Amino acid sequence: MKEKIAEILLPKNNSHKGQNGKLLIIGGSELFHAASKWSLDVASKIVDMVFYSSVPSNNKLIKEAKENFWNGIIIGRNQIENYIQEADAILIGPGMDRSFYTKRLVNKLLKKYSDKKWVIDAGALQMLDAKLLNQNHIITPHHQEITILNKKNKNFDENNYQANCFCLLKGPTDKIFEPNKAKPQKISGGNAGMTKGGTGDVLAGLLAALYCKNNALQSCLAASYVNKKAGEELYKIQGPYFNSSDLVEMVPQILWQITK
């Protein structure tokens, strides 16, 4: 597995700005303001550029982000579609609430830009119309979320997966499903420290960043493996007493160890 993951594309020495990935992240809300920040932070360590757009009700956070977020570009909601065209991949959902606004936005964008690479997480995942999903899409549910999806659409049964998209099902053992293939690939690892809030947002940001320049399966396998190994390395140093910000800092070190 490690050898397979090591094949992910790394920046070339002669590459120029923008050639190593541009990621758009749509997320955040007043209630879950920190979630998308973890996705932003880890992604900015991997791709050349991160574009970030929060919800209109989160104007204060956007203002603060413009003052403090130096690793990307903060864009207004009315600019999203311009940046979708430019981005190599889009992550939608970290920190988004389960509202009618989220539902309308998510399904509108997935329908209109179905050919783009999408990673659909958290609030967006819970509000999407599953019929819009296709093989360009990766969903990142935990077990409760995939149960909810399966109640709406029986194709999401983790014991007989038949959905038309990639799925990274999070847990003590991650299960990675390919479209319409019932048998997943499994990656075990992690520890009790990774039950803390935000570790899934780190994983989503890592996955979306890798997906900018790699295929969906390769990105899922690498993101799952690296995220768990980062947690394990932190456990060696400080036991379960680490948080998502610590995980953000460890992920690049693990990624470099694997790929150098």
C-alpha cells in the first residue's frame, strides 16, 4: 500500500506557480467557523493556491480571514463560479450548516459543473441530491452519514456499495469504495486522539488537495493513509493529547517521508 501511495504526483523542479494545483474550498458558517480553516491550512501546504469562500452570513469571519489568511485568496460568494472554472478541484462542505441555503447551493453547483472534480464533505454531504453524483465526485461520510444517505438511496449500503461515485468512508478502518464496486479497499490505523473535532476536516482538505493533480482512487488511498499515519506519529510524541491543528502540521511531514 505504501508503495502505491508513493506514486502520487509531486511538484516538479521546473514547474511554475499554479501548475501544482489550484483548490477552491466552499465552507464555513457562524456555527462551525473553525472547520473550514483546518481544511484551508492543510491544503495550502500542498497545492499552489487555495481559493476560499464562506457563507454570506459569515462576513465577519471573511473579513478576519482576509487580514490573517496569507496562504490563499478569500473570495465572495458571488465570485464562486468564476473560480470553479479556474480550480483543479473543489471541496465543498466543511463547516457548512444543514440549511435550505446549503442544499440549494450544493445541488445547483453539482448539477451545473458536473464535469469538475468535487470532494463533498460534512454539511454539503448531508444536503446533496445523490442522483447528481458521478465518477468525478468523492464523498467523505462517517458511518452515521452514510446510513442517512442509504436511507434516501439504497446504493450507499456499505455492505453492498453500488453508488456512482467514489467514497472514503471514515472510521477506525477507512473503507474506500470505487463507483459501482461493492468491495472496498481498507486502511486501518489512527488512535483515540483522532476522535477530536476537526480531524475529518483535515482529511477533507488533504484529500481535495491531492485530487487536484491525482486520480480519485489514488487521492483517497493516500489521504486516508497519510492522515492516519500523522495521527500515529503524534501519538508517539504526546499520546492522545493532540488536536486538529497539530495534525495539520504533521501531515506534510508524513507525506514527504512517503514520497521522497
